[in-house]
Amino acid sequence: SYFQVSTGAYKRQVHEVPLGKQITDPALIEKITWATWTSILGDEVIGIWPRNADKADVNCACVTHAGLNIVTGDDFGLVKLFDFPCTEKFVSGYF
């Protein structure tokens, strides 16, 4: 099992459970199938960030149970729905 965290410095960290050992090998991280997703960071969610966004503009994200969509909340009070994964930059999302 693995879990990921987004640090206050906007860095994505992946850890092995239950050891807590940090995984840094990108090839290993790429092979992980996530059961859930609540991170605002990662290649899988690069498209949730609007053009010219500040790091703090997107506050939260959560993938639907089916794993097909991700919903985000931002500093502008908007809740947006995207396809997941969202790997194309600057996708507008559905409001």
C-alpha cells in the first residue's frame, strides 16, 4: 500500500504503508494504481490548474468513487469537475 501527501512547499511525496518509507523512484510511482485521490499535485492532475494560477489557488481535490472524474475547490469559490486523470494543461473543467 502507498499514500501520498502534498507538502506546504507544494511538493508531492509518496510513502509506503505501513513503514512510512518515502518512495522517490518515478518509475515505481507511475505504476501505482491509486484507490483514492485527494491531492492537488501530480501529473495526473496538472490540468486542474488554470493558466496563471498561484500555487494556493486550487485548495482541494477528490476523485469520484468510479475514478472517472475529479472535483476541485478553489480560492474563487468555484467547484469544478474534470475528467480523471486530467493530464492536459489548462483544461477549463465543468462548472
